[in-house]
Amino acid sequence: MESTGPGKTWEFGRMVRDRRDRVAPETVGVPVGRRRRATGLRREELAGLAGISADYLTRLEQGRATAPSAQVVQALAQALRLSDTDRDLLHRLAGHIAPGPDVVPSRVPPSVQRLLDRLANTPVVVYDACWTLVLANAPYDALMGETSTWRGIERNAVWRNLVGPGNRSVHTPREQAEHEARLVADLRLTASRYPADRALRRLVQELTDVSPRFAELWNAGAPAPPADRSRHKTIDHPAVGRITLDCDTLIDALDDLRISIYTAEPGTQDAERLALATVLGTQTLVE
């Protein structure tokens, strides 16, 4: 690791502040209320997305905290949706070697962002190749529960399904087991594509340490079970009850992203319940 002098520390903090001011909250899934004055991300919002404390982010931006870890720098770069060039610069200012092409990409490119903008009223969630949440829009949070408070490993779908609280999806035991197996098999393929990604190795080790089920699936090395051809998912929403939706997951091969889109057939009771859940949830999120 390169040395990090006072000049670099100050430049690192200035770059984080500058990029934070440029990020439109809605592009990273942060709900915006009518009374909002800040045009960019608030400090606590960026801290939440990056999985660090707001106090630590304050000290980083003011140059009072030195030598942030490569993991923290990568989390900030992901949360700020930095380009590859800016991500590499942020790493160098922190005294680290730029991650290079062997690191799992985590940014949403402009072309994909334009697609998401056109789906602003549809629940959409974006994961990277590690199944770590990159972006969830307001309708997704209204449907599945707010994601902006998730930090660190809480943002990883493999952890949430095998260790954490899961989500509002309803599965039979068999469906849950097959879903877990598919997630772990896909993560194993990701690990084979990015063998030099240290953050990915840490994720695998942490999952192995806390989840016997993950360790069993990981060590078995079995291929993923066949995908469920029905595409249907039933969501148990606390305010409107169960909603059965179509869930289509698109793969952005160039940026290695997984984009899941939830829709209902027009004119059905499920479509009405989805619309109501979205209205109720987004009103709560922007208060």
C-alpha cells in the first residue's frame, strides 16, 4: 500500500464530498421528500449506503481520519456510483493500488440507469455479481421493505437468505432450499471469474463461518438447480396482504449486474394490491 500523507488525505475527503454533492438521491434508491433542500446525498445517507458510520464519514471528509481500508474505499465508490476512472483515483488517494479488472464491478452504467429511470413506478432491484445490493428504487422498498438502512453484509442477498431475516417473499421449504442453492452456485461462478477480488473472498469466508448451510452448499460444488420457469413470486405485504407477481431477472453481461423487475398483469387484483402497496410505501418513505 502506498503512503497516505496529509495532502492525499485532504484530497480524498474533498473528492468524496464533491461526488456526494453530485449524486441525485433517487438514482441510488434514496427516497426524496418535498421538504428536501440538499440536491445531492446527505452524509448519513451515503454512510448508510456504504455501510459505515456517519461519524467516520465526517472524519474522512474532513481529513481527520487517515488510511481508510480498501474495503471502505470500494464501498464508498460503489455507493457514489463512481466511474472506473474515478474509482481508481479514489483508491490511489487513499493510498491503495487501484483494484483493476479483476474486481467485481458494482456501478450502474448510464445506459442501465436510463432503463431504470423509465421504470420509476415499477419495483426494481439491482445486485452485483456477488448478490450485493447496488440499487433499489422506491417502489421496490415499498413492496419489499426499506433497504436504505442496510449496512455491510446486510446488503448481500446470499447472507439475507441463509443467515439474516430474508425478505417478504413466500417460499415452500423446497422452494427456499432451491433458491439458496441457486444463489450459492451463482456466487461460486462469480468467485471463479474474479479470483483476485479480496472483498469477495472475505464475503465467502464470513458466510462459511456463520452459516453451516452455506458451507455445505459451497463445499458440495453442485450446479444450480433448474430455474423456476413460472417466474411467479408471492410477496406477503404487511399492509395489503399477499401479492403474486411476475419477477423477471435480467443479466447485464458487460457490467455483471442482476436486475430484478416485479410486475403484475394489468386489471388483476394483484395489480391493484401492488399499486396500493407502492402508494402506501412511498408516502411513508418520503415523510
